[in-house]
Amino acid sequence: MEQLVPPDHAGGVAPRRTRRVGRALAPYLLSLPSGLWLLLLFLVPLVLMLSLSLKTCSPSTGACVMAWHWGEFSSEMSLYHQEFITSLYFAAAATVVDLIISFPIAYWIAFYGGRRKNFFLLMLLVPFFVSFVIRTIVWEFVLSNNGVILGALKHIHLLPSGFHILGTSYAVMAGLAYNYLPFTALPLYVALERIDRRVLEAAYDLYATKRVGFMKVIMPLAVPGIFAAFLLTFIPMFGDYVNQEILGGTSNTMIGTVIQNQFLVTLDYAGGASLSAILLVVALLGIFLYARLLGSRTIEQYL
């Protein structure tokens, strides 16, 4: 019986080796477009911003020279510490408001939405398909002295004629809470949707009431989502300037407005870059604390 004997040469080794090399390089080649995107649009601007914060710039010409001036950070903080405190207060208060509003909505959709969960989520997001600036301008009309709400309440004499909200801190916090509501609602929904219903049923089988089941089962399991929602909402709010520019007054300036003015009005690029770097450090500290307390992998579930 004849039997074929493979040739005694390395002709078939090269294709196999090429295939192994191709399989080894495939993940890197697939991640190359996203890696180039992050490199060009995130890492490079970030390095340029950090290097700009160490330069000395001329406001008249805009020319900057590397001087390794580390004192710019402390001087900017001493000048604008009040704006930092105001931004922290506005962002924290508006985030808490969003948590209070979003949690019942996310809870109802996750547990009682049924087959229409996707529809309810879409209805929650539909207003936010409109431009951020346009929504804020519309909010300005809503909160105006003779607008839909205040004008009607003044007409029936429930509010005094001189009552106003625009130009106050309450208008800024209302705009922040409205514009960043999805950043809070969606992570909360994901956290509540991931809760195993059998755990809740087991609590009811052990004679737990609805309130006890909510406090002892649902809330502890939703804590990672609550922290993720707080973090994802607080960080963009902290650097926001559109709501303060449109809805606020001169007495409640946020740090984002200061940075915008330094880059576009006074041409103080080094000062604006220094404040931006400080904002970046605050954001990284929040992410680091979240990773230390709840694990770095849990936040990926809500992004």
C-alpha cells in the first residue's frame, strides 16, 4: 500500500510562520485606527497643553517661550480659587439634583419598563439630540422674568413682580442639572438593570418588605452605578462654562469661563493651560478614588 511521504524541506514552514505572525499582529492592527485617533486628538493636545502651562507668553503678540515656570500653577490658583470653589459647589449640587431625579426614572424603567425599556430610554434621550447651546438658550427663555413659568406665576400673583431667577446661581445649577441629566440616568439604569431579580425574590421569600428589599438589596447593588453616575456627571459639569455664560451673572463665574476668557479674550495661554491642567488633575483624582474604592473594571460597565 503506497503512502505519501512529505518532502524533506522547509517549504511549508514559511506559510505557517507567516500565519502565526499574522495572528499575533492582528490585535495590534485592528487597534491601530483607534490608537492613532487617541494619539492625534487626545495625547498630542494634552502634551501641548501641559507644555504650554510651563511657558511664558506675551499677551500682546501671543508668542510663548519655554521657561519651565512651575509657579504659574500656584499663582493661578491664588487668583481664581473662588471660581474653583464656585465650580465645585455648582457641579456637586447639580449632580446631587440629577441623582435625585434620575434614580426613580432609571429604577422604574429597569424594573417596570417591560418590553418598552428601549422606547422609554429613547424618550429620555430625545431632547438631548438638540444642540447643547440651543437647549441652554431655550432654558434661558423658560427662566426669563416674563417667561412661561415665572410670567404665569406672576400673572396669578403667586410671585412678586420683581422676582427673578436668571443671573443667579440657581439658574446655573438648573441649567447644569438639565443638560447633564443623561450622564446620570444611563449609568444608573445600567446598574439597576444588572441586578439579578432572583436575589430580590429571595429577599421577599425571607419575609422582607418592599422597603427592606429596596434598602438591603437594591441600594447596595446599585452603589457602583451611583458612584459612576456621580463621577461621569460631576467632571464635565466642573469644567462647564456655557450654562454660566448664558444663565448666570458676573457674581457666579465658574472656572470654565475663566479658562475660556484666558484663551480667547486675554490671550493668556499659559494661565489657561495651567488652570486646564489643574482641572485634569481633579478629574484624574476622582477616577483614581473610584478605582481604589470600587475597582477599575466596574466603571467600564457604565461607559
